[in-house]
Amino acid sequence: MVYQAELLNDLQNKAKTIRRESIRMIKAAGLGWVGGSFSQADIVTALVFHHMKHNPKDPKWADRDRLIVSKAHCCETVYAALGEAGYFSKAEFDKYGKLGAILQAHTERTAPGVEYSGGSLGQGLSFALGEALSARIGAPKDVNGRPIPRFRVFCILGDGECNEGQVWEAVMAAAHYKVDNLVAIVDHNKYQSGGKVVDRIDWTPVAPKFAAFNWDTVEVDGHDFNQILSVLERADKTPGKPHAIIANTIKCKGVPSLENKNVHFCAITDEIYQDAMKALA
Amino acid sequence: MKQSYVRDPLGEAKPMYNAYNEAMADLFKKNDKIVLLYGDFPRGAAGEMATKEYPDRVYDVGIAEANLITVAAGLAAGGKIPFTHCHGIFAVGRAYNQIRQNVAFDKFNVKMMLLNTGMLWAFMGGSHQTIEEITALRVIPNLVLFSPADPVETKKIAQAALDHVGPVAIRVANPAVPTIYQDNFPFEVGKAVTVTEGKDATIIATGISVADALKAHDLLAKEKINVRLLDMHTLKPLDEAAIIKAAKDTGAIVTVEDTSILGGLGGAVAEVIAENYLAPVKRVGIKDRFGQSGTIDELKEVYEISASHIAAAVKAVIKRKKK
């Protein structure tokens, strides 16, 4: 599938916007998870600004699609996207991580548009599975007797996060119950907090592991909107299995001086700030 | 002196999980938001009925307690009322962070059945006999913790759990327990039930220990020692007023539980007494030891939680009463 240039441009600009706002947010807060926030930024953009069915004016709309960011420390680009979309005032960005803020250091349901209070890695996919099941219970059935889910659930996981055993408990159960309205997106940026994924616990390649558990699995370049939109659409048309999108990404994508370094949790110095703003202009 | 709503003699003995299933068979049909979740656990009558007649409202996630609890949270977020079922030892042990972070943190409307708790799951041995669940769960904010004493109370608690909007955990012992209460006994969340009235001391018991405490009451009555017996069925929120009143009215307290006295009911009562109204307290329960296989009666002896141990504790604490 090839998408219109106008749509792709629009998404690329939105992705730049949320990266810029994230840099400002982290600078104001003092510290933040710039690496993992930026590797997932294009996926978040594609979901929030194009693929998901949702309404920022009605955050509790029962049939909205859900975005569960299981790697909840990578909150800044999520907050930037939700603020840009209109879930809350952008004045909240400067309050990120401060006392009383709706934008907490790890995503919490205190912020409109945030579905999942994370921070404890490995749990979000189970949560997403529960939501996906709730969309199927009592739903009208198709000609094959399968429920037509009321909404879809998208869950972004870290590759390091998949060290957690609970991820695989959810993977097994989702496949068993053929929860085809559940899409897991692994932000495969090749790093976790302690270093490279392959150095910490090498369980790569990632995709065959999900496929072995009977998930419909694809790999994409996580920074190519054509590919991202393609596989999201493909998931909608592939019934009977949950969907795993292994997104090959670059930690800190968008700030060339930081790209692919293990910049996990850091302060944004004046130097980094200026460099980033220039790159994201 | 036994209250009017206490059966004398005690009624039929029945496992509380059976009583829960009787209640759930009804609740499940009346409220279509209820979803039953199992961690490779026997479904009982209600679960089996639901599996046949409402298959899209029953899920088993296999031997995966962490996934069990968090899937429940997700279902609650999606508007359902999930009841999870697994061994209490593994819910609290293997899914503690999930209870704390996925359920309690956002106050999701999840009901967690903690089955086969306490020392008296006799044959199963130390790996399965919980000593820790009251202690571990008391400290989690937003959580209501129930501990039924008999089949009738179990059914009231199932209803109360459904009526409460927010996280609930219910610890249920394995063995058959005698029916203590008439059907119309006064049950209120957070309010201890007065099983017997008396002035010499108070026994505060919970769960399967209430029946043994009632036996102790009878043993003591023969020696003209008359105790008040309180059934603390709600461990969180604790009925602090009843504890303080017991200290004021009777001057001495014995707590009884089938789990650890360190931070369990005994610990909780001691906290209230220490901060509000001093009286001697003796905690009967598991004294910082793991369990082991045996028969119920053998374990009650070995772990010193039998009726005669409770009676002895009452006599000891009376000796320490302020003159």
C-alpha cells in the first residue's frame, strides 16, 4: 500500500512536533527518557494522529481504540501527542514530573488520554489483553460466529521489557483466545537501560518468538510511515490471531548526535537542546 | 453468651468455596458485567454453569497468576467486573506487584478470590500454606480485604464484594467449616460481628479461626470465664471502634488467625490498641514459621491455634489485666 504524500508529510511533521515538545518537556523537568520516547515517536504519531479511532473531546468514549504504552517510562512523546491531539492543555507540558502534575514521571491514568498506569515493566500487554477481551464480550457476531470487537487495543512494548516473563504469559493467552483486536508493537531499538539488548540477555531475533506463539507477526522499519500504516491496516484485515509488529527503530531517533547511543534517561543540556531543535526544525 | 443469630448447635459443615459458588451462580446471572477468570483453577458450580451458558464471560489463563490479575485489571478498565480465582499463595506471592500496581493503584473494580489460604490447607505442605497474605495485603492502599468465617458469611461477602466499587480481595480457607450464622445475621462491611458477649476478655478472630474461637468460648464458659467473641470478617478497613470498645469493656484481648501473627490480624489489633487504649494483647496464630503437611487437627496442635490454645491464651491475658 502506498499512501498519499500529503498524509505522510503531515505525519512526519507531527512526529517532529512531538519530538520538539518532548525535548522542551524534558528540559523543563530536568530529566527524561529521551531515547525510548524518540524511538517510538513515529509509531505513536501514526496511531494517535491517523490509525486509531478516538475522540480527544470524549476521552471516556466506551468504544474508543485504546493505546497502552507498556514501556511507560517513555512518556514524553505520548504526552506530547495527547496534548497536541487536544486531550489536555499544552500548559501541562512544563509541569511534567512536578508535584501535583497530571503528567507523572511514568504514564498514569491521571492524564486524559492515558489508558494505563505503568512503570512496572512487563504488565501492559496483559492489561491490553484484558481490554481487548472486554471489547469482544457481548459483541455482535460475524457470519463465522466470531465476535466483531467494539474497539481495538494497541500496546507498545520495549524490547528489553520482553525480558519479563509476564509478557509471555499474555502472549500465550492472547493467542489461545485468538484475540485479533490486539496489536502489540515492539519498539525494537536494540537497547535497554543497562546496555544493548544482545549484551544483556540475547533473545534475538524477536519476530520468530512471537510467531512461534501463534501470533500474526511482521517486521517493519519503525520510522517509515508507509510501512507502519501498511502493517496496521494489514492487522485489521487478518482475523483469528493477535498481531505483533516488530518495529526496528533507533534509540533517540531524530537527534543525530544522540542516535543509537544508549541515551536512556538523561538531562537535556543547553548543547543537546540546541542541537535537537536544529535537527527537528 | 451467644447472640441470637448464632446457631446453637452449629449447622452443617461445608467448604466456603462451595458456598461462594452458590452465591456466584445467582450474582453472575443478575449482572452481565461479571466475568469469571481462573488461573488453571477448579471452576466450581457457578464457573461450570457459566462456561456452558455464557462462554464469552469465562476465561482461564493457565498457570499464570501475574497475567490473571492484570488481565482482570484490563477487563475492569473495559467496563467489566472480573472475579479472579487461583490459590491465594500464588496470587499474593507471584502477582503481588500486579495486585498493587495494576489493580489497587487505579482502584479498578476487580474482585480477587484468594483460595485455600492459611495453615489449614493441611495436606499440601509449606509451599502452599499461606502465612503472609493478611500482612502483605493490609498495606496496599485502596484494597478491601474480606475473610469469611462460615458458608453464610461467605455468601454475604460475595454480594458485598460486588456491591463495593473498587478492589476487593477475599481470603477463603480450604476445609469444610461449620455453619455458625443464621441466614439473617447482621452483616456490615467493616463492622465486626459480635458472636458472643462477655466481660472477662475479648477474642478477635477471623476466617476459619472463628469456629475454633467459639469452641474456646464454650471451654472457658465451663470455667465461668465469659468472653466476647468478635468475628473480624473485614480485615481492611478494620473495625477499629470495635477493637477499642473491646479493650475498654473487657480489658484484655486475644487475636486468632490461621496465618502469621506478624502484621496479620494480631499485628493490626496491636497497632490499634497501642495507639488508642492500652490493654494486654495475646496474638494466637502462626509464629513466624512455615507450614508442613499433616491433618487439620495435628496442625492446629503443632502451630498452637486449636481451641484449647485459644482458651489458654485467654487465661494468660486475663492475668495481665490492669487491676
